[in-house]
Amino acid sequence: MKTNWIGTAILVSVSVAAGLLFSQMREQVFGQHAGFPNADPKVVVQQQAELPKCLVDFVTLPLPNGGPSQIRVITVVDTEAKKIAVYHLDLTSGDLQWLSTRAIQPDLAVHQFNARSPLPSEVAREVQRLGGASR
């Protein structure tokens, strides 16, 4: 009788272990969670606590004859104040020249400028046309 209990315990343990193993395999192979079939998966997105205040870009200007460039353009974008500043750095002498500063908030308020087809208005009309046809 004692061997029946030990055999039963071993059989139950092996069954549980096999069930856990197969459910993990199913999740890895099919990408399906082995839990409730209608349960919505939870997505956790970690965002930065605060967006950077400034973005800086460095681009070395190519020379027309293909030689090594002497000028680097430095662009600073202040995302909080909505301004751009542009500088030229002479790599041989180290001189830094301030070229321009501009507030870009008015630019960002314009719906479209120098846009090429398809224009945002054309895309909106097409989306509206396709949306009306599918109903």
C-alpha cells in the first residue's frame, strides 16, 4: 500500500512538471499565453521621466572638391523654448561663428508649407473616401 502512495505522488509530480513545461513551450512557440484565452495581455511602457530640453546635431560640411572638410555645422534645438540656433565651427582654427537663431513655434503652427503630393489634405480626403466605402 505504501508503494501505491509513492507511485501516485511521483505520477502527480511528473504530470505537473510536464504540464508546466508544455505550457512554457506553447507560449514560446506560438506566442500565446497559457492562461485564460480571453485575457488581455498587459503592456508595460517605461518612458523617460522628462524629455531632453535640448537636442544638438553636428554635421561636417562636404567640400566641393572632395577634400577634408574644414567646417562643422552645429545645430541646437531647444525643445522647451521652441527655438533653433545654428553655428559654424572652423575645425582648423577652432573659431565658432553664430549664424542664426529662430523661434520655430510659428513654423510648427502652419498646417503645410512647401509640401509635395500627397498633401495632408489629399490624404485626409482619401482616408475619408475609403472609410465611407467600407461601411
